[in-house]
Amino acid sequence: MAPGEKSQSATFYGVPMKHVSLITLTFQNSALILIMHYSRIMPVIGGHRYFTSTAVLLNEVLKLSVSLTIALYDISRTMPPSTPSTTLFEQLYNSVFSGDGWKLAIPASLYTLQNSLQYIAVSNLDAVHFQILYQLKILTTALFSVTMLRRSLSGRKWTALVLLTIGVVIVQLPSSDKVSYATIFEDASKFAFPRSFHEVGQAAHHVADEVTKRSLSALTKRSATYEGIDKDLGHEKAAMNYSLGCIAVLTASVISGLTGVYFEKVLKDSSASITVWTRNVQLSFYSLFPALLIGVVYKDGGEIAKNGFFAGYNSVVWTAIAFQALGGVLVAMCINYADNIAKNFATSISIILSFLFSVWFFDFKVTLNFLIGTAVVIFATYLYSLNDKGRSRPPPINIATYEKTTIDNGYTPAEDKKNLLTPLGIMNTNKAGLSTSRPSSPIGQPRTGAAWKGKRED
């Protein structure tokens, strides 16, 4: 049975692994964004919110552990049961650190930056807007594929990319019902173009009330020693910067497209046969260095030394880290047991689930622009994922075993050309006799006669 057929026939308690991986990935995509968003806006733990740099590092450590376990299991299946564990680790070490594995240090560093930007984005955007904006990674991936891999896209795919961009723009169009992010003029947008002095007075009165309210709120907590400060700080809601969130998610989309295409280019240029789990080990290993040195030590080193590595951690934070690490494993499973089309379809379904849960749990306000834009984005994602008819590669030609035995190892195509140009009657004659049209003596026999003697004397 071929490896692809074996992957398709794999089951989990009777359920095909293709369905298991797709269903799990769908719920993981929705739950991850919702939990990450809540972990950044929930009441703080111990007076301090957790450091995202520590979460990124723990995510890579957990992903490395899972990938190592599965990679070792794959290696053990190809070796005798009596093989010692040291031999298994030696095999894994050779496959990870030999060949072109060092080339994955670049995409690993970019993946670390992408994860950090995701935390910034979900801290300043609601879950649904983040997921819709993050679908622009399909556009960036396509553009980098055309420029770096010289890949051509069909007209249908270009249409899908244009629709994807239009859908994202529609979602971002301002609406009167759209939730705005806090400033002292947060509700004063309705007075942007006053038609009378009365409306100007209403706007001024509204701003004055807002400033007074916030000033009194600040004065009531001016002392750091008053009773109940921990309770007030715990219920303080995190401020959200919509512009910063958009910049972060758009930058993450560009990095996602660049990293994915560069990773594909490394795999195509590689001559070594390495499993997807070993590649995950390489990526996670090289991701540890930027996550630790740049994120934990350089960026947050002083605050972490003061407050502790696990400051602000609770069950919600640990769940977000576990779900993020699980995402990398599930994507690898989908590629192994299903395909990229099914993976993108699962992502589209997860947007709908995130929308429903956001309305239910986070009081997300639905607008007409949002509904139209979301529908366009989901349709564009589905349209881009469809296979191009008539563009599939033909199946490879396989030579049966009994046919291989009839082929001479020393045979070359030049033999056929020589046989066609050479008459059959002289193919077995000695090549020395073909050097001239005159009769010649056999090799090793001296020539006799007066003519030959005269030539020898000359």
C-alpha cells in the first residue's frame, strides 16, 4: 500500500483521521482566538498581566516536546523492536542537525515574530475582526508564491484574491452601530458636522461630562495605599487600540505569507527525505533562540526579574498556550491525512464559529457591513481553495519489478542509434577491418608480397 493510501485509511477509534484532524482544527482555530483574546482583556492576576514573551517561549517548548515524541515514534516504527533508545535519539539527532536543517532558522525566527504580533493583535481587536483580517495571509502567500517560486495563478484564483481584499475592506468600513475604541470623544462622532449651535452646545456638554467623569474616577484612586486597590485593579478593563491591532495583524499576515513560501522553497530545494514531524522539530528548536533571547531576556527581562516568569498566569493563560501549540500539530496532521484545501475550509468554518461565540460571550455588535464583508471573505477563501480543472499533474509512470529485470544495466540510448545506423551484416566484424575500403590482413598476421615488401623498403 502506498504511503498516501495508508494515511487516508488511518482511523481513530473507527473514525477516519482525515475527519478527526479537520474537525479538531476547526474548533481549535475558533477556541484559540477567543481564549487568547479573553486572556488579554480579563481581570489581571496578582496586579499584573502575563508577559506575552513568556507565552511565546512556552508555546515553542510545548510544540517541540510534542513533535519530538511523534518523530521518535515514527523512527521506532522503521527499526527493530530491540533497538536501544540511544540509537533512536542518535537517528533523530542526525536527521535534525544534518543536511540543510540550518536553513530553517530564518523561517523559525519569522514564526516567532508572527506569534508575538498575534498577541498584540488579539489584545487590541475582537476575535472575529482578527480572524477576518488575518485571512489576508492568503493574499500575501499568493503574491510571494508568484514572485519567489515563479508560480502562475489561474484567473479564478486572482478573482478570489480580489474578492478577499474587497471583503476585508467592507468589514472595516465605518458604521453607526460599530463599536468604537475608547477616547474621550468616543460617543461624539454624531456631532462631527453640527447643523446648529444647539448641537454644538450638546457636543461640548457631552465632552465636558466625559472629562469630569474620568477625572473623578482618577481622583478616587489617586492613592496607592487605599483599601480595596487590588480589587479595583483586578476589575480594570484593558484598553484596546484599534489602529495598533490592525497594524499588528496586517504585519503578521505579510510575515505568514513570506515565511510559508520561504519554507516551501527550502523543502523544494532540499534533496534530503525528511518527515514533516522532523521539520517541526527543526522549526521549534530554532524558534527557541529568538523567543528566549529577544523576547524574554531583551524585551521583558527587567520586568520578569522583578515580577517573576509566571506573573499573571492562570488556567486561561495555560489553555491559550496549549491551544496555540496544538495548532501547529493539527496543521501537520491535516497536511498528512487531508490536504491544504480542507485546511482552508476548516479555517472558514472557524470564522463562523468565532462570530457566533463572540456575539454570545463578548456582546459583539453585528452590523450589515460586517455580515456582507464576512460572507465575501468566506466565499473568497472557499473559491481560492478549489482545484484548477485541467491543471493537475499526470500520475508518475511506474515500472513493474519484472520489467526492471529485463533491462540491461549497461544499456544506453546511444546503443539504439548505433544499431540503426550500422548494417546488421557487419555489426559483429572486427572494428580494425572497417578502417579502410581496401582488403586487410587479419590482426596478428604479417602481410606478404612484393608490393608490401617494396613499401617496407621505402
